[in-house]
Amino acid sequence: MPLYEFLTITKAGIPKVVFEDMLRTTIKSILDKGGAVRSIKPFKSQVELPYKMKKNKEWHTHGRFWLMHFYASPQVLSLISRELKNDPTTIRVNMVNVSRESSLKNLLGVPDKTIL
């Protein structure tokens, strides 16, 4: 399974419970489909966006960024992307397929001589 990096911008003013529920739902979807979550890194909750973004007929100037690394099949990737894009608390979703060998070395700090 390839490793994906997933950067999401959610609304800044949402309650912590709603944010945690959205994260829990996303992680559960990945795990239920045979994937594995490597790491989750939430950033500050009130960050000014580089430009105004529109979602669901609302303009947003602030957001909450979070980053996730996970292993999943491409079919799971499209499912997760669709779920988050339909979520009313999500402003933007960006996913990138990270090179497996180099990303594992960067994430784990694996020496060059180690066989993956």
C-alpha cells in the first residue's frame, strides 16, 4: 500500500468535539478499509488563510490545518477524499502520494543500510 500525505483545512470556529469527531470518522474509515494511520499532526486552531476561500456559500478567512500520513489503497483514497469534501466543516482537502522509500526513511529516521 502506498503512503499518502493528507493536508486538510477545516473551519476555525468549530468546537473541539466536532473536530475530534471528524478526525475519528476519517481514521475509522481508513482502518475499516484495511489502511493504517502513520501519524496525525494538528496545527494551531486559528490560522489566517493565505486568501479568502469559499465553501458551501460561506467565505472563510481563518482555518485549522491538520496533517495526516497513512497507508491505503487508491480506492480508499478516493472514498476518504469524497467524505471529507462533503463534510460541512472541511474547507479544503489536499492529498499527495509520498514516495514510499524516502518517506519511510524521513518518518522513521531509518539508516541507509536498513532494508525495508
